[in-house]
Amino acid sequence: MSDDAVTNLNDAVIPFRIENAAVRGEITRLKHSINEVLKDHNYPKPVAKLVAKAVALTSLLGSSIKFNGRLIVQTQTSGPVSMLVVDYHADGEQKTDGKFRASARFDADKISELEKTDDASLLGEGQMIITIDQGKNMQEYQGIVALDNISLEAAAGLYFGQSEQTLTEIRLAAEFDEDEATWNAGGLMIQSIAAEGGSNADKSEAELKDAQLSDWENARALLKTVKDFELISNSTDSQSLLFQLFHEKGVRCYVEQPLQAFCQCSPERIEDMLSQFSQEERVEMATENPKKPGFIQVGCDFCGKEYEFTAEHFAQ
Ligand SMILES: [Zn+2]
């Protein structure tokens, strides 16, 4: 395998199907791309971990829901991390890389006081909003699920149960590797699908339902045996992990969707945003900027890039 291919599978989501079973899924790995997203943010570790898991989750959702455009997964909650946004762009054919950016709003003091930094402690109560925006000519879709002291994966499982009536189980993991000073994130999702064809061809509807349920319970039991480190370990890639887990029935992997970090911010977009204010307001922003008086400084929430303008720049 070439170096390129290895890099690709470190930042890719792979759809799969368990052979002769009514179960499909997605497995995702993020290495280079998640470090690109986190590097300029200086998030406290628990926040970075939550953001990395949210990105892994979004890539799983993005790969399982076929769409062209943007998928936005957002949480709005009462906990120390009051908002989390992952903005994911992809085309339904998976012909281009899935591109994502992410951002979190949090209270650093409250986080440092936490005894536990699991998802529920960080997020608290509120909601998870899943938006699919497929451009001007398509209606925007929005799904909302309660996120009340539960994990991101539990909330996503609720979403699939509610909006698609699909039994779904998700595992997410993210960890900072102290030796390499890098983040690794990963996730694995399985979904129950209708049992059909093959050895099931002569079965009654009730028998098919039973077969579907028993396939689902088997796959769920296997998913429960996965350790967090296996989802992110450098020594086991996504495909090897799938084969380890589901070797009894066999597993078929489909074409992977490579993932990469991106941001859409630009000086022009920031300039546009600032031009919405009055010149008086811009002068005030510049003179009252404690970091650099005389300059309006705007940081991008997603990539952390700083943009700088003078008020005179806008005066015409
Ligand atoms: Zn940016």
C-alpha cells in the first residue's frame, strides 16, 4: 500500500455491510484532518475531545444520509459547552472529499471545576439540531432531538429512531496521544435494515422480521465489545477492525469517503460582515479594541484565523 492510501484511510469514512445479515454501517477515522481543525483553537482538552467526537459523528451521519450540500450538526445546551457546531460538506455520490469545520462555545472556568468530563457533564440539557441544506432549489431539512444529560452517540441514536425509524447504534472515541502530541478520533455506526433475498427468499414476513431482529442483536452485542482505543488505534485500521468484529459472517466494505478539514472564511466575507455596521460603530470597534487599539480584529470561530481592518478602510 502506498503512503497516500494509508493517509487516506486515516481520514475517511467507510460504508460497509455485514454479509448475509440485515445490518449495514459506517466506520470513520480522523487523524490529520481533526488536528487541522483543532490546532488553532486552544480548546481545553475535554472540549477538544467533544469537538473531535462530534466531527466523527457528523462524518458517520453524512455518509449514511445521502445528500448534496451541507449537513450541520449543532448542540445548544445548558452545560459548560453551550454550543457545538460541525459544518460538513459532501456530495451524495461521494466523488469528492467530505469537508468539515467545527467550533465550540464554552465556559472554561466551569469546565475546570467539573469532576467528570463525559459528554453529559459537558453538555447538560438542551437539544441537538441536524440540518441538511442542499442548496437554493431544495427545501432545507431540520431534525431536532432532546439532548438531556446523554452522550452525543445516544442523541444521534434517538435522531435515527425518531426521524428515520431506523434502529441505530453508534460508538465514538477521541483521545490525545501525548507521545505524538496529536488527536485521534474515530467512530462506528451500525443500522438495522430490512432482511431480504438470498437465503431468506422463502421466508414469511414474520420470519424475516425475526431474522432482522436477531441479526441486529448479534451485531449490537459485537459492537459492545469494541474498546475506545480500538476505534482510534494506529495499529488497527478501520477495515481490520471490521473484519475482527464481524469475521464470522463476513463484511463487505464499499468505497471510502476521504475527509478533510476546510474553512470558508476569507477577508472578503469578513469585510462583507463588517460592512453591515455603521461607520460610527466601526470606529468604536477599532478605538475600543483593547488588544490593538485602532484596529478592528475579527477571528473566525471555525478555524481561528484572525482578520484585521481599520475603520478608515470602510470610509468612502
Ligand atoms: Zn475560518
